[in-house]
Amino acid sequence: MLPSHLNGHCALARRRPRLAAASQPATGESEEAAAAAPLAEHDRIYFQSYSHIGIHEAMIKDRVRTDAYLSAIMHHQKFIEGKVVMDVGCGTGILSVFCARAGAKRVYAVEASEMATQASEIVKANNLNDKVVVIHGRVEDVEVDDKVDVIISEWMGYMLLYESMLPSVLFARDKWLKPGGLILPSHATLFMAPITNSERYEGSVDFWSDVYGINMSALVPLAKKFTSEEPSIEIIGGENVLSWPFVVKHIDCYTFKAEELKSITTKYKVSSMMLAPIHGFGFWFEVEFNGPSDPSDNSPSDLNPLNIIHKKRRLRSDDAVLLSTAPEDEPTHWHQTILYFLDPIEVKQDQIIEGSVTVSQSEENPRFLNIQLDCSTGGQTLVKTYAMR
């Protein structure tokens, strides 16, 4: 499904879109939505990619992801039962069906890709036509009859922000969510930490020094460039992480503004927990499914990594719902996003690693990310840019 990059994964597809209305309107679509202005080319390609069943298969088969959403729906059933729900980017409609089965009075399942046709058939096959209305179109273009009590969406991309679907959720929030309404997920946090991965580096770079007894070291510079020129999507373990994680961005979906996504910069300072080479930085995220009136969810102190980890343990012990893509947790289809260095940097235990990272939307395509990483440690300084396309 994914084009090969280094170890068989790259920052390209396998997430979820909503294709433009290029076909006949599906059930519930308005004339205005059908006549909406043509999409930008990057949106057309994005939505078209989600018309392929393989992407939906990968997402639904990700039990960590799908079970978390089902658990969140049942955990917040009192907010859903007898209420109106909007599913932004519904794909196959699985979350809409979950909400309908949890007692929702009406579910507006909004999907811009051609998968809306199949979603309508799935709704019909499960005898939910009286509850679920599939709307074929971008959420920014469609109209619905009601304000909604709940917005649910699986909007997260690689490195949380790749694909930039969150603005569509925020648009729906501002236009249709009733005061005091529920948003699932409610909060999201992007983390980073220096990582070591000698096995990976040796397999992609040092491999060329001796290939079947042939000295191919002339290819090592090319291998280094290829390894480090763009983010790599792969699975690492907790043993690869060199420090406590640092928070790049914490997002409260009840208050966050889409403009804030244009450029996010944070300074970091961490301490290495071992003697090892730094091969780059890993990024991952977690999302929380909290109710609108949970006062503890907005505390700025939660940006402290230790507080976040303690909170995660409390949440799990209290049976609240958290979806994590961290290296120490069960793998998901998001994996982790790794920014590799051209050359590793050796660090000692307790050595300080500091710098800054900027994640910004690409001007050519806001669904792409540009990343600038500055890193200083032990008298060495690295400044590198990456394009996530």
C-alpha cells in the first residue's frame, strides 16, 4: 500500500480523506454541496486516495485504533444516547454505526471521497437508515439540518499533523457543535525524543561497505543522504528512545484554532539516559477521549513529560480512554515518525541534548509538512530540514 522508503514505509498514504463531489450526490447531500467550487488539485488527490479500500482495511484492522474509538463511544454513551452526532470524514461509516448502536438519535456521516457510496450501503445493510445520514462532500461545503451534540473524527495523520485534517474538525466544531458539546477525541499531544537505532543505520548505510565481498562504499554517501532526506515511518521500541519524551504541541480540540497549525515551534532540552549514538529524533502522539466538562484536561502542567506519563497511568487505571502511538505501547498503523541524521552523534549518559523544532504547513500543499530540527549536544550542532510529502 505504501511506497517504499528505506524500510518499506514512507510518509505518503494510509490515512483517511474525503474526496470531492465529482459524482452524483449521495444520500442527504444538498444541491449547494454538489455545486461547491472545484477542489484544489492537492485536495482532489488526497480525497481520491481514500476511495481505495486498502487504506480503510489498514485502519480498521488496527485494533488499537478501532477499539479505542469504540471504547470512547461506550464510555461517553450518556452524551451520545438520544443526541445528534456528526462524524467528520466517516470513511466506511464504522464510527457512525458505533454511535448509532450506542443510541444516537441521528448521525450525520460526512465523507468527501467516493467511499461515501459504500458507506451508504453499509448503513442500509445494518438497518440504520433511520438514524445515519451519509453526506457525500467536504464538511466545509455541506449543510445539515441540526446543530450537533457530538463531533467524532479520526483525523490524526503521521506525526499527528500530516494530512492536515484537523482544520475540518475545527470548522465543524465552530459551525455546528452546540455549547457544551462533546468532541472525540478531545485532546492530542505530539511528542519527540532522541533515538538510537544502530541496527537500522547499519542495515541501510554500513551495508554498502561490503556487499557479497564487493567494496561498494562509494554508495555510503548516497545511502546516508537517502536515509536522512525525508521522515521515515517505521516502528521503534522503547529501548530505542534515549530520553524522556518532550512535548512538541498539546492540542485542546475544544479551543484550538486552525491558524495555529501554520507553524509550530518549540524549544526542547532533554538528558540522555544512556551512552549511545543519536541517530535522529522520533515523533509520536497520543489522543485522549475526555468529556467537555473535565477540568483537569486543560492544565498546562500536563506538558511536563513526567506528569503526562503519570496521567497516562492514572487514565488507564481509571478505565478512561487514551489512544497512544508511543514506542513502548502496542504498535499502530501510524507507527512512529523518525527524522534521521546524516551521521550519528555519540552521547554519554546524562549528556544534555537541546535545540528547537519547527513544524509548518507547506506553502505548496498545506497537507504536507516542513520540519526544521536544530540540535546541539557535546559541542556539536546540527541544523536540518525535512519535507514530509
